[in-house]
Amino acid sequence: MIRLTGIERVFRVGDEEVHALRGVSLDIAAGEYLSIMGPSGSGKSSLLNVLGLLDRPNAGAYALDGRDVTGLADDELARVRREKIGFVFQFFHLVPRLSAEQNIELPLVLAGIDQAERRRRIDKLVADYGLQNRAKHRPDQLSGGQCQRVAIARAMAMQPSLILADEPTGNLDRHTGQEVLNLLEALHRAGGTLVVVTHDAEIGNRAKRRIRIVDGQIVSDEQ
């Protein structure tokens, strides 16, 4: 599903060059569940941003489902992201003025899905994630766990094959965090490819494959 070859990502901070990723090569098969672990500043989020087509590498190649996506134009990158990738972030990134169901609907509107199909998908996602009594509530009227459930439902609205989760339990208490991980792992069991970025070894060790990154390089890859 994913093949990264010699990925480099360099940022300039003042007069200094910061090498966030150094020659990263990585294959991820469809349906895998893997974690990417490492200390703060190790390059975890940079790698996730490249995987999610949110950032372009300075060098190297990225093939997604057999297609080289490295040099795609911005509008085509956006289309591929929208159709193939679902994102779950630590800080939810919900639109404050929209209700829970409107947040879930947002990617469907952007994709031009017709209203009847949008309604069908929203109703199913609201039910699947236990949000029936919160569908009309805005994010500031929801608990952290409810906000993350809305975020996961939104991530799944376009039925992506790849789910990228960046510290998905970082803003949640332990019990709620376990519930969120269970939801994400259920998506994997249903056939999705799940990549979880975390600094928490306990969370990372739940994955069937565990990658550790230090100073922008993969230093271990364990099953």
C-alpha cells in the first residue's frame, strides 16, 4: 500500500538546517497496524505528515497504492488525501461553530457527495460512535472523549483505507483514551490500515508492528 524510499525532510530555522527525516525507507502493507514511536523531536510527526500528504519531502519517493504521489500538484494531492486517508489528531481539530454532525459531514461536502448519501453516512457514523444524543451539540458542549469520537467519525466519512492517528489519546484521561484506542483498533480489524504515532510505549506496544525513530532515522522495526 505504502512505499517510502529515501525520504528526506529538511527545515530551515534561521541560518540552521534541521534534518527532520534522514533517508527514511519504509513499506507498509494494506491492513497493517503499526505504531511509530520516538522521543519528542525525533521526526515522528514529520513522517506522519509525509505519509498523510500534508507535507512534501525534500528528496526521495512516496508511492501510495502503486502510484507515485511525490510530485502531484496541490489539488490532486488534496483529492488523494480526501479519498484515501483519514486523520485523527490529538487536538481534534473540529470546527467550533459547527455541530458534531456538521463536522462529520464536512469532508463529504468538500468531496461533492450528494445530500441523500451524506445523510445516510452521517446517520450511520453518529450511530456507530454513540453520538445520537450529541449530534446537534457543538464541540464546546462535548467532553474530550466525545470530541475525539466525532473526529474519528469525520475521519471515516469518506471511507478511507488508511487511518493516521497522531497522539490520539494525548488530551484524554486514561479510561477515555482506552475507549478511543479500542475504536481505532476496531477500524483496523474491519480491514483498515492503521498507523498510530505516539511517544507512549504502552500505546505503541499495542500495535502488531512497532517502528522506532530517532533523529529522523528508523532505528528499529519489530513485529
